[in-house]
Amino acid sequence: MNRRKEIVSRLIPHTTGAVLDSATAFAPVNIALAKYWGKRDIELHLPVTDSLSVALSVGTTTTLYQNTHQDVIELNGSPVAESSPFFQRLTQFLDLVRPSPSFRFRIVTHNDVPTAAGLASSASGFAALTLSLNRFFQWNLSAESLSCLARLGSGSACRSIFPGFVLWQKGDRDDGMDSHGIALPFSWPELKLGILMASSTEKPISSSLAMKRTVETSPLYSIWPSVLEKDLRELLETLETKDFSRFGSSLERNALTMHATMHTASPPICYWLEETVHYLHTVWHAREQGLQIFATMDAGPNVKILFLASDELHVRSLFPQMMEIPLRS
Ligand code: DP6
């Protein structure tokens, strides 16, 4: 038995309950404030460091049915080709949990993320699939076990099992049983998030490959764990104190350091486009003028900005094209 399958067999009880006719679940998109960047175990998606995210109100809703001969996947109302990487990735994940090798699924999945937001996320997708599997097979798994299972689909999916602010503790065990999300008891209703689109085309290199190349070749990667630790500590402190200026500085520095590690990989990886740099300069200039606004970017060119509700009108006048997405806290 391969390692992933062996771990799944320990996560899921042997006595699985009856299969329902169908089961549906929703999982939110999450935005990392302290980033997951680099794996200590590629096969199990075990991270080098902890990370911290906040969930959005948008995400993925997935319904599962049993099917007769083959797996069938529908995404946003259209069938997904068997040859596509998306289909392959999902069915490989399903291979880990099929009750018998011939068991087949029909999966109907819908992203309510506006396509134009460029947030089409494997994290909410694998989390929604995991939650619907849990209902479908009536496993009654704990949130921690669900988070470990979702991680085997995509690392950041382990955070999308929960709403609100989520800490993914890296864990120390080789089998990853202690590497899962934890819901944090913070709420910050005044916190707002907006998306500035630079491009909605597919990214040139996947985050998995980009982090692997960064870990292997960037001379800056050695400082990443200590930077992350400091930024994460400050973010957790400021979630308590609601010191937005310190909170924003930490999350922006964390994103910029992550991108600096990629820019110095060999060959270099740069997701930024001209528009990305333009948005960043606009944010920094506005901050010099006194506006409390901070930016973060993931493995893509789009910029997410964080600000407080009291500054919303000002931020909207600065970025009329901004798409505001409510947080799910
Ligand atoms: C930059 O979770 O997509 O968004 O584990 O290989 O599937 P895999 O990677 P993934 O990486 C996300 C990286 C990031 C930062 C973050 O979300 O923490």
C-alpha cells in the first residue's frame, strides 16, 4: 500500500457507514496572511512552517453521487475532460478513499468565486470535496482529521475546512497526523478585503512547482522560516490587540519576502505583471499619505488589499475597479 493510502486508512474508520444517495458541502476560499511556502514532505504536502489564513465568504460547493462505470466531474455546469489535469488531480485524490477499486463517483462542483477574481482555488475545492465525502460515507471525522485529509489534495486546503482565521500548524510527525488547521477564536468585523485584478489567465507555473524550485535553489529560502515565525507571531498578537497598522505591515512583509524567495530562485519565478507593480506602488503611496492599506499576493499576479471599514470610501475612490469580497469570520 502506498504511503498516502496507508495514512488515509488510518484517518478513516474501517467501519464506514452507509452510502447516502448524495451529499453536498461548501468550503471557503482562504487567503494566507502568513504564507505556506515550501514543503518538508512533498508527497504528504507537509509544510516547512506554520501558516495563517482568513476565510472568504465565497468558495466551492460540491455534491457527490455514486456512479456506475466511470468517474464524471461537472465544474460550473460543464463536464470536465478526463484528460485535464483538474480531472486527474481529483480522481487521484478519490483513489485514496474509494471503498472498493471499482467504486465510481459523479461530482458536481460549483465555484461561487467570481471568475474575474482569479481566485479559482484548489484549496476550497479539495476542502469541499473532503467535507462532502465525510457526509456521503458518514465517516463523522473530526475537523482535524478532515483537515489532514484535505491537505493530501492540496496543502492550503487544510485551512479551508474552517471559517474565520485559521492557523495551519506544521506538525512534527513524519506521517503528518499533527499537521492540520486550527480555527482561531478571533473576529474582526471591521477588516475588509478587496481584489485588484492584474490578469485572469492561468498562472505560468503551479504553486507546487514554484515552491519546490524555490526551496531547492533560492539563496534566500534559508531565512524564510525565521521571517515567517516573526511575522506570524506579530499577526497573532495583533489579532488580539487589533493594531491594524502592525497587522498590515506584517502580512505585507510576509508576502513580499515570499516573492523575494521566488525572484531569487533559479530560473527565477516572477508572477508579477506591470499592473501588479503599479498596484503595489499605489498602495505604498497612499500609505505615505496616511491611508492604512496593505497588500498581499499569492502565486499569481493579482493583488489583495486589506483595509478597515472606516476607510472603505477612500479605498474605493483610489481603486474603483476593486472587487470587495466579504470575509467569513
Ligand atoms: C502561495 O496549497 O496550492 O497560496 O500544497 O502544492 O497544493 P500544494 O500548494 P498550494 O500552495 C499555496 C501557496 C500560497 C500560499 C498559501 O496559501 O499559504
